[in-house]
Amino acid sequence: MISRRKFGATLAMAAALGAAAPAVVSAQSLRQVTFVQPSPSAINSFPVFVAIGEGFFAEEGLEVRVEAVNGSGAVLQALSAGQAQFGRPGPGPVLAAQSRGVDAVFIYNVAARSNFGVVVPDASAVTSPADLKGTVVGVGTADGAEVGFARNVLAGSGLTEGTDYSFLAVGDGGPASAAFSSNAISAYSASTADAAILNQRGVKVREITPPEFARFFGNGIATMGDTIRNDRELVEKFGRAFARGHAFALDDANREKVMAHLKAGNPQEGEDAAFASALFDAVRAKTVPVDMSNGLGYMPPEVWEEWQASLVAGGDLPAPLPDLTKAFTNEFVAGWNAGLK
């Protein structure tokens, strides 16, 4: 059993907000489902909390429990151990897991635009990744999605891990501010949330990621291949409710309800309403596809090819996967989007 920190994300919370599931669905009849995310942030997983609060999962006959672990590696561990049915890992860790024979499959592209960036203190003399030669780059966890992303960015400037720079796991957001203050790191591979937290805590940072890396989409929804093959209806139901939560949150007319659901999911994160609102705007913007022709959740296969090539070049993958298409599927996306019209 992995170490997990459970924070309240139940239909009881939704009821407290006046957003309980429809009366025709009894709580006793709901199927229990566990969703695991790589950090405690409700905002980073906003579609699932909105779908809980608005009763979308309940309408599908599901009661979703949210649990937080430390990084994408732990998310995949929970999925492969059968401790959760769905999770939100990064694409890099999913490809690495596939290379080890772990049948984890991406099914929904949440962060359609890269939700990572390499940042440095605003006063730093560093202006590009090439300037980080001979430095230490901070990451949240040693096996998180941010590691592969940063390695790709630095490799793009001709830098090799272990020779030109090193990584140091310093934790998410807040702890990274201490690492900057003590000069333990010169840069940090930050998620949108991490950068916002650093700025809030007085460590003003700026991004030095070259624009071409924006195409590398970030964390999304994954499940196990066995779940897709043997419990297809569950995948369809979960994804349909999740997509509804995503679409609901993209509509500014629903903002007040959305923010209430997110605060219910993580009360501590919602204590500073102004910060939570700004963070939600930043995270939500990353989830809007550049091309909406295929709807929400679609994963461009060519970007998967680019992810794989960059991971092989950076040493995260020993070789290309025998069949890259086993790591992701768009087969459910059209149906989920049809329910949004």
C-alpha cells in the first residue's frame, strides 16, 4: 500500500454546497471509484471536483473519492496496484511505465498545453536553458512529469544531465521557495500552480522555456488497459462526467459554483480567494486545446511521437516503445464530447 493523503472530495461536500446529486440516485446504489492525483491541489484537477460537486458522477451511478499522492510515479503505482481506477499522471511517466510493462493508458488530455515550465528568479542572470550549465535544477519529485519535461528542455540546449547539470528534488511550490532562498537551486521545473505559489510567497520567477515546448501537453487522465478491456462502461461513465465537469468549468457563467466546489475539495487551497481565483485562471487556460475541432480531451498522436522521441533522446526511455499506441487512446473522446452538445 502506498502512502496516501486523503482529502475530502465526496458527494456530501456537494450537498453542503447545495449541489447534491439528483434525488433519483440513492447514495447506496453508487459505485465507489477512486481517483488519484499527483498533488493535493483541487484546482489542478478541477474537472473532477466540479463533476463531483455538480452531481455529474452521481448521474452516472458513481461516487468518486479523490486521494493525493506525491508525483506521477505514485499515481501509476496506485493504478497498477488496483488501489485506484483513474489517475492524473504526466505523459512521460506513462511512457516510462509502458516501457517497463505497466499497461497504463492515457484516455483524456487535461493539460492540452504544457503545464510545466523552467523558471528562474526574476533577478537571475539566466536568460535561456543554455545558461543553466553547471547548475542544479529543482524538481518537485524525482520521478514526476516535471523531470522529463525539464530534461527535454535542457537537452534542446545541448545540456546533459549528470554532466552539465543535476536535478534536486525539493518538493512542490512552497518548499521550492526555500531552495531558491538558500541557493540550493538555480532554476525550477515548475507547474503552473508551482510558479503561482512561488510568486505568492515572494519569490518572483520568470519562465525561460523556449516556446516550441508549449506543444508538449501535460498531465491527463489515465487508467489501466485491463479496465478499458474489461470494464469499458466504467471508463465511458467516468470520462463522460469528467468532460462535463471540464466544460462546465470553462464557462465563466459558472465561476462562483466552480470556485465553491474547488474550495470544498481542498479548503486550505481556497483560504485565499484571490490567489485561488488567479491560480484557477492560469490552470484552466492550459486545458483549452489549441485546436478544438476534436473537442476536449483529444491527444494529437504526433505530439505523443514527439514526447517519445524526446524521452529517448534524454535517456528516460531506453528505446521507442514497440507500439506507442498502447500508451494512449482517443477512442472515447468523440462520445464524451457528443454529450456536451
